Amino acid sequence: MLKRKTTLLNMISALFLQVALMLNGFIIPKLILDAFGSDVNGLVASITQFLQYIALIEGGITGVITAKLYRPLTENDSAKISAILNSAQRFYRRIGYIFIIYAVALAIIYPLAFNTGFSFIYVASLVLILSIYLIIQYMLSLTYKTLLTADKKIYVVSFTQALIRIAEIVLAVLAIKIYPEIHFLKILTGAIFIVQPIVYTRYVNKHYNIDKKVVADNALIKGRWNGFAINTAAFIHNSTDIAVLTIFTNLATVSIYSVYALVTSGIKNIINSLVSSLNPTLGHAYARKDFVDLKQKIDLYEYIVFALVFFVFGVAGLLITPFVMIYTAGLTDADYFQPLFGVLLVIAEALYLLKFPHLNLAYSADKFKEISKPAFIEAGLNIIISVALVPFLGIIGVAIGTIAAMAYRLIFHVYYTSKIVPRWRQWFFYRKLIIFVIATEIGIMVSLTLPLPENTIFSWLWHAAAYSIIIGIPLVVVSLVFFRPELKYFKHYLKRR
């Protein structure tokens, strides 16, 4: 029974995780803002992004490992699975050691390179404390997490991470009540992540026959360079803006960006969680070379992403700035009223998500080498345009840079899907895009006739409900008129699962 319901369980657990992450993402920064101010919040956001640079060394191997695991998992080849995991474990451990060196170097360089307004010891010690989570991730967690994801056991990962994030909120509240100091708060909340590898290890040892004596698959590590560009592009998408703002502006501006990004990142992660359970199904369908089934799954995946993105981001575009003003009420150390930036950031993240069905198909088909050049181009566009515009447009400039890069990558991946799947045509995607754009624009135009009279929680919630209905109606109509095959297949897909 559990196997038949795996996809649904994965979706529910992933959604539960994203709700926990969103609560975590809103509550903890709010606690930091209220207790320590915008500069400390900006400092934490900036350091966190610079620590994430270590992900470049990982070089996309996680995606390569996932793609390599599909076939041996389908064939129940324990020896091959063990070889892949042993190779991955060795590589992740090396990254962990490198990261420790990098964290120490960053702790020395960061406070010297940037005028943060805080002492050297204050910033350096905070860098080391914030590195705890990533050390645990690479040294102890990633290998088994990748196995569980590839084997459609996403629910194990999601429930574990969700409970940890909820515990993190509780510990943050307690830390501020007991001893309101940012270092103490981050030490306490970072230590809880040690639970993650303990749970993964116990589950894998119980349900899999992993032989640690099997010779590692060194060819897997060589293949990581094919995933390097993809990993770099994803990293730059998530990290460029804050890095550019840290260099060219100030910590208050970084704080403004991070608060708006809480909304868009939270929405992006929730949508990703809802559709991520479809990724392994693409991989297994491609491994079987069942292109009829694969095409149906792509069409369904694409429709679901369109419906979710246009509905949720359509509403978010109208409500993001009012929400931020409520969230930061009482703070006067930075100007959080940035309506144009809010809309541009919503558009950028929407474009990022729209390519997911096609990007994940390329991952599942192990086409990392073929899609590496466009990934580098996307990363270059993001950096060059952001750096060129931020001195003149400030925070608006980084949003424009992100939009340009996302648009290019979306167009490429739609094109490349036609090369992977026989008889799949690009106009299928653009037809959906035009229909959903028109339907959403109609909803937004009607919604603008009901502006928020004041920034209160009650008014915001009332308008959120109203806007959801107004924008949702035309989306439901076009779904029933133009996308009946996708709806019919989705119903059949859920029943079969």
C-alpha cells in the first residue's frame, strides 16, 4: 500500500517541509531584526551566502549521482549502488575538509575586506559558527540523502528536515529569551542539524544492503565536471545578488533584499516541493526509454508548474511589498518600501521555476555535458548585468540581471527538450505560456481595482483571499478549456499511484 502511495506521500511530506522552511525563514529573521537590527540581519544573510560558495567545489556531483542511481535502483543492483555511494561518500568527505579550511579563511578575510561596522572578532566568530550546518551537510548527510531522493524516498528526507527546522525555531526563541546574542542563537540552532545524518544512516542501514567494501566508482567522480556548470549556474542564481549588494552597497540594502527574498524563496521552495516528486518518475521513464509515457509526464509536469507559478506568483506580485511593510513595521534603519523591486523579484523567480520540467528532464537523461555551456552563459549574464546596473539602479539592477539570465536559460531548455524527446515540439510550451500569461493578466487587472487601503494584517489577509479568487477563476477556466488531456492524465496518474 505504501509503495502505491509513494508519490503522494512524497508530495505531502515535501509540502510539509516547505511550510516548515517558510515558517523558519520568516520567524528567525524577524526575531533577528527585532532583537539585533537590520545590519545584523544583513550580516548573517551576507555571510551565509559567502559560505555557500563552497558549493562550487561540489561541482554538481549530486545531480550526477542521482542520475547514475536510477538504473541500478530500477534493476536492484546492490553492488552498483554500493559502488556509487562509496565514491560519493569519499568525495563529500573531501569537500567537508576543504570547507573547514575555507570557513577559517573566510573568517579572516571577510571582516578585513568589508566595512561591516562590527569588530573583527565579532564577524570572524560568526562566520565559523554559521559554517556548522554546511560541515554536517557535506561530511555526514549528503550521500544517504541523495540515495533516498533517487529511490523515491523523499518523504524520509522531508519529514526529518521539517522537524529539525521546527526545532530550530523553538531553540531560536529560547536563545533570545535566555541570552539575546546572535552568536549564542546560531550555535544553539546549528547544533540541532546533527540529528539529520543520524536519522538517514539508521534508515539506510535498515532498508538497504550497502557494502562499504565495494570498490568506489571513480568514473562517477570524473563525470562530475559535466555537472559543474549546472551547479555553478544554480549557485549564482541563489548567491549573486547578495554578493553584489555586499560589495557595492551596504548591509542595510542586503537586509532589504533578504527580506523580500524570504517571500519569493519560500514560494519557490513550496512549488518545487509540490512538483519534485515527479523528478524520479521522469528519470525512471527515460531509463526505460518509454518515450510515450515520458512525453505524457512532461506535459503533466509542465501544466502543473504553469498553474502553480502563475497563480501563486500572480498573487505574490500584488502582495509582496505590503507584506514586507507589515513584516518590518517599526524598523526605521532601512527603507523597506521597494514595490518595483518586489515585482521584478517575483518575475525572476517565476521564470526560474518555469524551466523546471525541462531542466529536470535533462538531469534525468544525464545530459549534463550537453547543457553545461548554456548554464555558464546564464551565470555570466547574471553577474555581468547585475554588476553593470547596480551602481546606477541599486537593488533594482540585480533583479534585472536575474530576469535576463533566467529568460535565456528558460528558452534554451525548452529548445533542448525537443532534442531529448521524439515528437515533442517547442510550441507546446509557448502555447501554454501565452494562455497562462493572458489569464493571469486578466486576474491582475481586475485585482488592481481593489487596492489595499491600509497595511494591516487583517486587510492583507482579506485582499490575499480576494486576489486568490480573482486570479484563480481565469486560470481554472483556461485549464478546463485548453488543458483537459493534462487534467485527465493527472487524475489517472494519482489513481495509478
